Amino acid sequence: MRVVIQRVKSARVEVDGCVTGEIGSGLLVLLGVRHGDSEDDVKYLVEKTAHLRIFEDNSGRMNLSVLDAGCSVLVVSQFTLYADTKGGRRPGFSEAAAPGHADLLYRCFIDTISGIGVPVATGRFAAMMDVTLVNNGPVTIIIDSEQRGHNKKIST
């Protein structure tokens, strides 16, 4: 699974002109699911997302998580995070999970992050959505569950 996390002052999703989800200060989470992803990937990404210290404390340092700051999360499903652009000019999406599996893990992500106390708003799975946001910083972080546990120490 892959998430693109954007710290926002506000964000909202509209489907057919109707708002399906809206937050003030918080995180816009674009969530992509690929073949072979599981609930373990969800747990890893929820933990990272909820505890990522990218909100400023009273000293102006990025030292607070979305939980610490009392902010919300807007979760939007986005299979295009697994676009393959190596060949030709049209991206391929063979890495992206089938819709049924992706929807299951998307809902699992929402339930899991909500379950630890983060207020959650959502888009609509598999819908054509208009996403509006005011990026704060800008701060944009990409986390891929495939890379967990692969920290490398760089020697100097």
C-alpha cells in the first residue's frame, strides 16, 4: 500500500457536485492499494499516518502528530498511485489491486484510523472526485508499506 500525505489547512471531496467529505486543519491522505496488500499493510500505514510528527508545536517545530494536534484526516482512494509509466505515454495500472480488494482495504484503513481516535472524512471509492485542498507548508510525505523495515544507515 502507498499513501501520499499532505498537511492541509482545509480539504474537501465532491462527487457530482455534492460534498462527500470535508476537514479543516489536518491531513489529506491519498491511498493506493496494490496486489498482495493485506491488513498488515493497513496497520503499518495507519500507525505511521497517525503518529507522523508533521504539525508544529508552540516552538514552531514539526513535533506533533495528527493525534497530538487534534486534527482530522480526509482519506481518498487513488489507484493511480500505482501507475506504471515506464513504457509508452499511457500509464498502466496492472500493479493496482482489483476494486473489490482495494475497497476492502480502503474501508479497513478508515475504520482502523478512526478506531484510534482520529476524526475521519472520506471520498467515495471508485467515483470521479473533485478534491480541493489548501496545502499547509507545503508538507507532502509519501509512505510505502513495502519499504517497512528497510531502513538503511548511511555511513559518512
